[in-house]
Amino acid sequence: MKFGLIPPYRASITHDSEFMSALAIEADELGFESIYAVEHAIVASDYEKKYPYDGSGEMALAEDCSIPDPLDLLGHLGAKTKNLYLATGILVAPNHHPVPLAKRCATISILTGGRLRLGVGVGWMKEELEACGVPFETRGKRLDEMIEVMRKLWADGVTEHSGEFFNFGKVNSYPKPVGGSVPIHIGGHSKAAIKRAGRLGDGIQPLGLAGDDLTDALNLMRKTAEEAGRDPSSIELTLGNGLTVFDEAALEHAVAVGADRVALGTGTSDMNKLSDQLKEFASKFIN
């Protein structure tokens, strides 16, 4: 089992270079597989309370929480580490245009030896997407086309595209990412997200799903993959948990459902305390 870390975003410290560098370097040295960066380009002060992972409809992050650009943050951490994978979890992809996004991802990939993993979702905050010029209702179809565009630009040679949202003639985009692509993992909980992972994803991060809901989602993902002529076993599964609450039972469950990794949330901005937590976890589950 591989383990990733989600920095303590609630502590509003992820913009702090010293803290984040120390966290990434220690995680790398202890054998954690990856570190995750989340995205909100903006947080509306009066957003409609539709956060899907809490009954209140409000996200756990404060409206004025510091949320640095995930790709810039990961590029910074990539320069500080040697083996740690750099993952977005989750990039609100429709906020972006796929042409410059493909270039940014390819650049991080090539500069870090292929350590970027792009986790994408459609986003839930209508006000954020509209601030980025994206009609909320189009975000799903837009993401599907974005994935197609980026993979075209990452492939060798000249490419072109004519679609509903994006169009360009014969173009070149270099450098290419290591291995000719960047792994794309689909995050979300809806049937649309689960099917998107089956059709298009290199991985799936079924956010907020557990028990029978998780089983049903994975069955739907595998069925959709088979219908698309894909091998469901090639689609990686990433589950979520907490660094300080993960135990043997959680590990047995992750193994039983076929997870490839677990992304572990952290909660303290005290680096000394967090270091102790990382070492304790590593001694139990990594080393």
C-alpha cells in the first residue's frame, strides 16, 4: 500500500515555504509516496452552501483560508524532494484552459523526473467557476474535452483539435511530460465522476464514499471501463483517511477494496508534532 499526505490546509499554513518544504522533505525521507495540493482559485464570501462532503453544505476551510496555487506549490516542493510524487487532489479543472494547463503540467513532469499526478474534478462552487468565466452547467462536458486536449498536446508530434469548447489548428507543444503523458485521476462522488474515471481516468479518487456507496461506485467504474474497452484493473484507486486515526482495520479495508494508495489528512501546523506523527505512522505502516 502506498501512502500520500494532505497538508494541514485548515491551519492556513500551506503558503509557508519553510513549513511545506520541511513537511515534503520529511515525507520523502520516511517513504511516503506522495503529497497532495488542493485548489480553490477564489472562495466566494457568500457562496451557495452546496459543499457535497458535509451535511451543513459548508466546506471545512474558512473563507479566508490561504490556498496557494496547487501546481506552483507542487513545483516548489518538487525541487526540494527526490522521490515524492506531486499530486493535485483535486484541481478544479474547468477553472483552467487546457492548452496552458497541459504546458504547466508537462513542465513540472519533465523537471521532476515524471513525478506529477494530476487529480481533477468539475468543482462544486458555482461562484468560483463563474469567476473564472465558466458556466457552471458546462463543467462536466468541458472537463471531458479538456482531458482529450491535454493528452493530444502531451503526445508526440503535431496535433490539432476541433471541439465544443476548444479549437486550434496544427500545433506543437514541447517539452513533453516524462513517459509521454501525465497520469490523470478523477475525483468526485457523483455517478458522472465515477463514469468519467471508467472512461477516461488513469485513476479514481471517490471522495466522500464509503461502505455500500463505495462498492457501488467501484462496480460502476469497472463496468463503464469495460464498456469503453478499457481494463478496469489498470485504473488506480486512491482512498482517503486521517494520519492519526489510520489503523490496521483501515489498512485491511483498503486492501480488501483494491486500493492502491491512501491519502492521509493532517491537522497540525506544529512541525515538531507533525514530524512525530509522520515517524510513528511510518514505523507502523511503511518501514
